Amino acid sequence: MEQSAAAGWFHEMFWAMYPPAFWRSLDAVKSGDRAGLEPILRFLEADPWCFRSGYVKADLIRAVIRLDFDRSGEGSPSQGGSPRRR
């Protein structure tokens, strides 16, 4: 396979594995919006293995960990607690 054909195949497979909606979900979660959480969790549950998937999963996990899931107000800086976002 010539180099340009291999590069084209790689990009085709990359966008099949990680479509634009996937990256929008990640951006939403990184900004604190839980609306993008479901596709991220489904991806992590499926646990696909491919080139660089481990790095992507690590980014996803870091983004999810940083979400503030505390709805009670405890842990909120305005309530005298420490922030839950890292």
C-alpha cells in the first residue's frame, strides 16, 4: 500500500472510531456539561482497543473525574466546602 493510500485509510478508520460527535461530547464534559456524558460512558464501557485508544480513554476518564456530581451543595465553595472539581 502506498503511503498516501495508507494515510487515507488511517484517517478513514480514525473518523469511524472517533466521529466528530464523539469529540463534541468530550468537549462538553471537559467544560462541565453532563449532556455529553452518556456517549463517553458508553465508549468506556465498550472498551475498544485500537491504536492510541488507551490515550483517548485516559483523557475521557480524567474529564469524567473532574465533573461535579455533588447536587446537594456540600463541597461547593459558596457553602464553605471545598470544590469538587479538580
